[in-house]
Amino acid sequence: MVADAPVVSRIRGSGAAIIGKTNMTEFAFSGVGINPHYGTPVNPTDPTVARIPGGSSSGAAVSVALGLAVAGLGSDTGGSIRIPAAVNGLVGFKSTQNRVPLTGALELSRSLDTVCAMTRSVQDCIIVDAVLSGAMLAVRRRPLSGMRFAIPQTLVLNGMDATVAKAFERSVGILSAAGAQIVELTLAEFSELPQRNAPGGLSPIEAYAEHHVRIARAKELFDPRVSQRVVLGGTVTAQQYIALLDGRRDWIARVEHALEGFDAVLCPTIPIIAPEIAPLIASDEAFFKANGLLLRNTFVFNFLDGCSFSLPCHQAGELPVGLMLSSVSGDDARLAAVALAVEAALK
């Protein structure tokens, strides 16, 4: 029997019109958005250069950026909503994972997969989230004045290109001028992520467990850049997997303690503007380097099981840049209030 996933059923039930299915990265396993089977949607924000749409929810982002849809539904396992939102000048909201049911969604990583959406505004994200989750967030609007923001000095500011660095510095200045307190926080725990997510990585381990039979039957039909990442999970033992989960819980507890008293964590959604498509199709080395940079900051908050918004923070004439506001698990309503205040200040 064919049936809609609960999230799709809820969208239909709310009276929304579903106008089509959009292209995406195979198995939602890349932040780039390239698809060798059906083609790659071109980012519409640069009329002179064919740039990546971001992934994995590439077509969803492009459809919203072009005005073809009010919202694009997708998933965020390591940044797959926030990355395309950032490079297309949209708002993306990754909720706490257990807020929205995963039933009916093709599994990538059961510990990280989050069903969510991107729109053109924070308020629209809140409305769509209410439909997907079945419960409206109890958002209590607040002024920016008096809010406390942490800017981690570990990992997330590394390697910013000039456009991103300029937009991020300008945005922080606007928030500070509006009365927000900006605190530079070391958060050395972020440097532990490669160790905490080893061996193999949580996504490859769980993806291999789910998809190994499909790969064994017809590996030649897979996007090779996807399958080679999935098979990294094939040699990990049950003992190593349990140790990874235990280490993640310990890491989450320490990061949550470090963030007590802050309204949100601030950092760029991604440290670079959208790269050109052609070089990433031509070179595996270039592809995986870009993919690592695109996923680096967003994945931090998937691993934390936190909630996170990406808001556009570029000015007219600049390529899109995302400002990411993030918090701990279950803090969705308070973070939404923060995002509304930040969005208003940046506009």
C-alpha cells in the first residue's frame, strides 16, 4: 500500500498545495547538491556563474529561491536544510530531531536525521514547523537588547572567505549595536568532533547498516561519491559504534553545560560562498574538500542534537551568506524568538 509520510499527510491536511518533487543529492548524503543521475539545479542567485545549490535539499532551495514555492520540505542530517538555505539567501530551520516524525522518510542516519523545511522568513519556518510537528512553538517575542550570544572561537570561524567574513562581522556589529551581549567563547569541545565521530562517522555507520544490501546488489547504480562514503561504515564493529554513542552523550552534556546562560550560538552557516559547479563535478578532490567545508559548521549542531536557524545576512550586490543561530536540544521555541529578533535587526 502506498501512503504519504506523516509530514506530507499533515501538509496536505493543512490545505497546502504540493506542486512537485524536487531534485536532491542521492540519499541526502552531501552538502554540495550535485546529482549525477538527474542533473544539478543551478543556484539562481548568480546570473553569471553556475554555482552549487547546496545540499542535500538542492531542488527544494532553488524552487523557493525562484518563487515557485513558499516552502521546501527536506531533511537535515548534517546541514542539508541550512546549507542550501544559506547559499540561496533563504531561511532554514533544523528543529530538535525528535520534534518531527521520521516515519516514511528514507533513512540515512537514524541518530541524526531531522525532517524540516526552508522558507523566505523565520515566521514562515515557524508556521511550517507547526504543521510538520503537529504543535505550534510557544514563541514569546523578545527584544534583542539583553540577549546573550556566544561566538565559538574553535573550529567554526576557521577558513572564512572574504565575503563571509565581512557579512559575519557586519551582522555581529548590528546585533551588538542593538543591545545584544556578544561573548567570545573558546568551546574547545568543538575540536573533539573528529575524535568523537570516529571511526567511520555516525552517518556512514548507520547508512551502511540501512543500505548495505542495496549497495551489494547494484553498487554501479549509485553515485560513486555517495557509495564510497557509505561503505566507510562497513568495517566499524558494534563495540566501536556503542563507544561512539556513549562518547557523543558525554560530549553533548559538556557542550550544553558550557552554553548555559546563552540565548544562542552565533557563527557563519558555512565559511565560504557557493562554489562553482563545474570544478566540483570534474574533481573528486575538489568535491570532497568543498563538501567538508560546507558541512563543518552545521554538523556541529546535528551532533549536539540541537536546534538551529540559518538566516540570510548579506547585503544587496553580495552573494548569499548565512548567519547561523543555534541552541541546545529542546530549545526550539526560545531560539525561534531569537531568530525573529535577529531577522528584524538584519533587515
